[in-house]
Amino acid sequence: MFHHTFWENNLSCYLQDLYVEETARGHGAARALIEEVAQSARERNASKLYWQTRNNNITARALYDKIASHNGFIRYDYKLE
């Protein structure tokens, strides 16, 4: 999802969902998918690509820690109902 932010006057790319079928895990599929999204972000001149994951998603975070940097943010959801 491409969007502008209040703090930056540049386009950002948010990778909202990344799911790799269990049988394909460990074979580079997730990295390839992220690289494809990154290429799309570069083509649109986005200033950043970012995503979220649960802190206990150890498998995904092992990959993410190799290819990206954790910025220290924790997300909060405020229920509107």
C-alpha cells in the first residue's frame, strides 16, 4: 500500500500482509516477495518500505532482522466500538 505521511513529504510503501505457504518456507520465497515489493517501491520513488509483525513471530523475525532494521516502534490499537 503506497501512502504519504504527515511527517514526510515523500511516498511510503507499507507491506500490509506477507504470507508464505508453510511448505514453501525456508526456500527464499518470503525474501523474494519482499524484494519484489521493494522493487515496486523503488519504481514509484518511495522513500521507505516498512511492515509489522508480532514480537513472538520468531521465524519471520529471523528473516526480517537479516534484511531490514527494527525501528523500535510498538503498535497500539484503540477500539472505536
